[in-house]
Amino acid sequence: MRTSRPFLAVALTVLTAAPALAQDASNGLTVNAIAGTIIYGAIGILITLAGYFIFDKVAGLNLRHELVEDQNTAMGIMLAGLFIGCSIVVAAVMMS
């Protein structure tokens, strides 16, 4: 006979509902919130691109040539790590 696990079901329900319960539903979605999200998103993208160009100059490589013409997969993976790292830093600064 299979035993039921009500504690596990309740715990999963509470954990999945916790983010929804933590939000303040009284404010709703405002124009200021949407505008702030768009502005901060654009600033974050610009700062991430600035990080790419700075890395390009500091590394002394022609990253575009390495990626497009030479099809260097290792360089693509390294740049993906660069973009992820820059994005994490930018997101942390924007949230503080």
C-alpha cells in the first residue's frame, strides 16, 4: 500500500506560492514601474556593451575577427562568460 505524504504536498504548495504572497498586490502595475524597468534595462545593456568594448581594448584581440571569420568557439564561450559576468555585476548594482 502506498502511503501519502501530505507534509511534502503542503511544503511544495507553500514554496511555490511564497513569491506570489510576498508581492504587494495593492500597488499594481504603474507607468512609473514600466518606465523605470525600460530605462534601467537600457542602461544595463549599455553598460554590458561598454564592458565588452573595454575588454576588447584591454585584451588586445580583434574579437569580431575571431568570432566571425575564424569561427573560434573558445572565444565565443569566453565572451558568453564575459557577458554573463558583466550582467550579474550590473544587475547587482541596479538592485542596490
